[in-house]
Amino acid sequence: MRHSTFVSDRFQKKLELRAQRKTALAVLAVDDDPDILKLLQSALPELENCKVVAASSADEALRQIEAAESPFDCLLVDIQMPGTSGIELLSQIRNLPDNLETPVIMLTALDDRQNIERAFLEGAFDYITKPFDFFELRSRMNAAHLLMMERKKTQSSSASIESLRSELDFNQKFSFEDPLSIDEQEQCLGYVEFDNYVEQLSRGRRFDSWVTAIKFRDAGYHFDLREFGDFRRAVSDIGFCIQKTTQAAGGIYSYRGSGVFLVITHGRERTLNIPTEAFLNQELRTVLSNRCASVHLKVVNSTPVSLRSITKVGAFASLDTAVKMVNLRETNLRKGLVATCPSISKHTPHRKEMANNRLFDTVLREMYGDDTYLTRR
């Protein structure tokens, strides 16, 4: 019966996708290079049912957005443009009420981490470096559009539920594993945007990034015991504490569902600034006290895990490792087996990590034939 339901759901999704493709996607491409615009306007309609409108500057893009009868389904924006940059344009777009959720994919030759972070934090859905593959671009556009449609459904359901003031119906539409969105937190990314951010880091072969898992302790108990609105508020409170206490570490974080947050930091020294469990719990008590909340919340931390990987699979395996570690940490605390949370050393890596690093460097030398990879971005 369960398999039959899964097949039925999958078939329904195919029907929905097919129905969506009958209506051409309205795409706005923004780039100061006329050759790129011509290429996008000629190639994309061949691969996907879409209509591409071109803009050669940020000002022209804003005029096109304002003149459109309905919001564009997807925006393709170059970062490096004269005058207003693509990231500045993205910030202006996010201030337009009708374009708060419009998927924006950055198309750029710039792959440095600062631009990647700025783009995602301003609200980019994805980030693709030039020269790009059109089949990959089509796939990412479809993913962006489907995500936007799902989010619109969720927002519509939430508005109806709030108007009816029915917490019971609200609970039935969400499960404990769902990655809830956390609004108005600057360093926080949505689930899919966070995955795209991590994937972009792995593409750029940036080997100084770390991931730390922070978990809402006994989250399942709180979810079962309380109404959904209270659980969402608890997740938001924890997210606020994570943002406040990881600023010194430059942390980018995301709520992954099941009470788990993941925080990305760059460089060992910054990662050392990730707050301890004790400090996070102290901040959480302060937040709850300031709003006179009677609920008692706690969090647990994992050890930071290196994202040192040359593949997407390896990077996401590190995320899974961090989640497993924080779950084990919580289990051990319940059993009274662990008194303190381990942390990375300021000076000497663990022996196993040193051995892994030596093996990793050997693989890279085999790939490049010398040490030039050390200077690559």
C-alpha cells in the first residue's frame, strides 16, 4: 500500500510538471554582454518551453519587471555589470512585493566565496559560473520554478489556516522532518538554497570550509507536545540565537528539519568562534526570558566537520556526518555518557585528520602533477 501511494504521488508530480510545461516560462535575462543575451534568447527556447526577455543593465531590468503584466517565473542575472551590479540589483528586486520569491539564478564568471555568499544572502536561488552548460541551466531553472510553486502553495495554505485560526489543520500539513522557513534572519538560507550554496563551494574546490550541526534538544518531544505555532516559534528563537552568536565566525546557516540546524564557516580560526553549547543555551534562556516565555529549550552541538572535498557527494557526506554526530551527542546526553561537547583544536589537528589531509594532498598532486592547485580558487 505504501509503495502504491509513493508511485501515485510520483505520477501526480509528473502530471503537474507536464501541465506546467504547457505554459511557457517567462524568463528575464540580465547581462551587459549582448552576445550572452542573444545566446540565451536563442538557445533556451529550444531546450525549454520559455520566452526570454533581455535587459542589458540593472535599470533596464527594473523597467522590464515593472512593465510586466505578471511577475517573471525566473530571473537570470549577471553579477559583473557596469553601474549597478547584479547583487545590488538582486537586493532591489527583493524589495519589490511581487518578487519576494521569484527565483533568481546568478550567471557569472566570478566564483570567489565572497560573491557567492553575498548572492545567496541577498536571496539568490542558485549560482552558475560561466561558461555554463545549457542543459544544466535548464535543469536548475525547472528546479527553481517548481520550488517557487511549492512555496506559493505553502504560503496560500498558511494564509487560509491563519484566517480560520485552525491549529489542528495547520499541524496536519507539516511533519517534524519538514525544513521550515525562517523569515527575517540575515545569515539564514532556505533548504534548497543552502544545498546550492554548499554545491557551489565544492565546485570551487574551497578546502577551508567547515560544517557544524546544532540541534534543538528533544525537538521531537516538543513537536508532539505543543501546537505547531509554538514549535515554529521555538525553531525561530533558536535560529535567532545561532545568528547572533555566530556572527564572529561569519556563519551561514539553515534549518534542515527534525530540529537540526547546519552552520557553514570558513577557515579554522573562524570556526573556533562557533559558540559552545553552554553559551548558546545561555543566550537562548535570555531570549526566552525577554519575551516572558515559559517554555524551557536547550540545544546540543556537533564537532565541526571539514568540507574538504573535491566532489559534491563528498561535501554532502560531510553534512550527513555532522547530523549523525549531533544526533549521537543528544543520545549520549540522554544516557549521561557525555559531559562536554568536543571541539576542534586551535593548534594541532587530530592524527586521523592529519593522515586524511596527507592523502588528500597526494590525490590532488596526482591530478595536477604539481602543487599549482594550492593557488587555484
